Amino acid sequence: MILKTYNIYKVNIAVFTFFLAVFTFENKAIAAQSLTFTPLNDQRVLHQLSNLSAINEQNSTFEVAHTDLNEDGIEEIVLKDTTNNCAVTKSSCNYHILAKKSIGEFILLGKIEAKKLLIGQEYTHGVRNILIYDNDENDYKYKIYAWNALKAQYNEVDDR
């Protein structure tokens, strides 16, 4: 009887250890959020974006993704300039991170050149970091762009 009870405890400990390992691994594996980009064909929106000096909508092709960078319930916009076929050729694209200021008006939060842009899980000043992967020799090496509250824009802060 004692041996049977011991085996049950041994099994329970093994099961607990397994689930602990799975949940610990699962939490560590979530490093960043990928964005889903779709073609931006709305000429009205493109015209509104042309008011930003950093974005030249003439002869440009954009894809757009939406994400909430500061969890305020209002989605920010990430524009990917695909004019140079960067998505197909695996070269760097220009990304524009935008916030809606008012109807028809946007604020540029950052302009980043990268092959791949992901939204990080960590925050700086209440705004999610952006991870840039563009190292041809190391897929795991990335740069971190964090929110600079004094400049009201994203700046590169770390190179891994």
C-alpha cells in the first residue's frame, strides 16, 4: 500500500513538472507579435497621409497593419512602403508608425527601415517596444526600438 501511494505521488509530481515546464516554455516562447499587412488602396487615406512630410504618397505602394501599441483601445497604424518590392526581394522596407490625431490627421511616431518588424511584449513608458530583425547572418539578432517620451517618437535603444 505504501509503495502504491508512493507511485501515485511520483506520477503526480511528474505530471505537475510536465505542465510547469510546458507553461513556463509557452510564456517564454511568446517573444513578439507579428503584424498582418494588407494592401492600402483607399485613395482618401493615402491623400490624408500625404500631409505627413515623411510619407510621399505619389507613386508609392503601401500595405497597412493595425495594432494597439499602448493599450488605450485606439489602434495605431503601421504602414509598410512596398514600392521597391521589398516584401518579394527580402530587402529592407520603410515602416511608418502612425497614430490618429483627429479625423483625417495622423502623427508620425517613427520611421524605421527593416526587413522584418515585430511588436515586442515589453513596454517603455507605457508603449510597446518594436523589434527589428534584419541580420542576414543571425535570425535571432534583433534591434529594439523603444518609445522616447521626451521626443514623442520611437528610437533605437539596444542591439542584440
